[in-house]
Amino acid sequence: MRNFKAIGANCLDLSMIREREPDLRRHPRAWVSWPVTVKSGDRSFDLQTINLSPFGAKVRLTEPVFEPGTPAQLHFQPPDGQPLDVHAIVWRKDPDGSAFFFIGVEGNEFSFPIGSSS
């Protein structure tokens, strides 16, 4: 018979180690909380960003709504700039939200906030 308590302890230790791993992302992230409307099919959600990069964004969700691969239209409302509309797909779903990968966007097509702002 397996010892589930030991397995749970090992998983906990592994997650603690993962939190200390360096960030190996290819593109910088700005930790911003901007209003964003996500439209997919006949559904529309008024949400907030968690972070933003030149090629994607993570959007806060309290429950998983989108499956990876789902196409979406994102409408950003930066506090100090022009609205931005991009086509995207759901790249990943995490416990705190969904990560979107922008489709057909070049990194130099819009100004990217460096550092944190809200």
C-alpha cells in the first residue's frame, strides 16, 4: 500500500523548490493591472491583467473559463495610453488566470511598459 502522506510531502517540497527557480522567460514582463475585455465566441469578460509582455498577457480569472488553444480578442485599456486590440490564443491556464499569446503582433508595434505600474 502506498504512503499518500509521504507523496503529498514530496509534492509540497517540489513546489517550494519551483518557486525559487529563476525566471527563464524569453521576454520581459511588466506587472500591470490594466482593464482588459476578453471576447471569445459569444462570451465577453471584463477582467484585469496580471502581467504583460510584448507577445502576450496573463489575465486574472477566479475560475478557469478558457481552454488552451481557444482563440480570443483582447481589448486593453492602459491608464496612460491608447486602447489596444489584439488577437490571441489561450496559451495556458493557471490557478490565478489564463496566459494569452498574441497572434500577428510584432514586439515593436506598441509601446511596452517597463517595470510595474497600474
